[in-house]
Amino acid sequence: MLRREHRYYTYILASLSGTLYTGITNNLCHRVARHKEGTASRFTAHYSVNRLVYFECFKYVNNAIAREKQIKGLSRAKKVNLIGSMNPSWRDLSLDFAKIYQPEGHFHQ
């Protein structure tokens, strides 16, 4: 029997006005969809924080949690620089899910 490899994601969402939210999940596509629906978090729903602007993938949940805590501890300027290093235009990366996800909901290797 094949063992399913788990993946965990630390991610940053942004609103059009620049409000940021950092979180973790084991299903990035589903979690972002919930943020877009306004059902994932009161904070993100209230401030319309629903654009995926940054993410990192981890094999172990402890590493994803540690990275989330680290990012949450950064100054806003450092978060902005982090986002800019991956996504200089702050494009909503979830618009590319159809390209980067396999039907099972995992990233291509």
C-alpha cells in the first residue's frame, strides 16, 4: 500500500487595500477558496483579505507552524519584502491553481 505524502503550506493573503493575513493549511486550494467565500475567518471576511500573494510548502506540519509564527513576528516591511521576493506584482496566485494543481489537489513535483 502506498503511503500518501502530506504537504503543509504557510501562506499570506492580502486585501486590495494591503491588509495581510498569515496562516497554515494542508490544502491550499480549498483554504483559499474558503477565504474567498468569506467562511474561513472572521478577520479575512471582514477586511476582504482573500488574495493569495505568498506561500511556502513543507513536508512536516511542525515546520509549517514554525514558519507561520516566524512570519507573523516579522515587521510589515519585512513581510512586504518577503511577498515581493516571490510575487513582485502581488498578483493573486490562486488564479494559477488550475495550472499548478493536479486533479487530486496536490502540486506537481
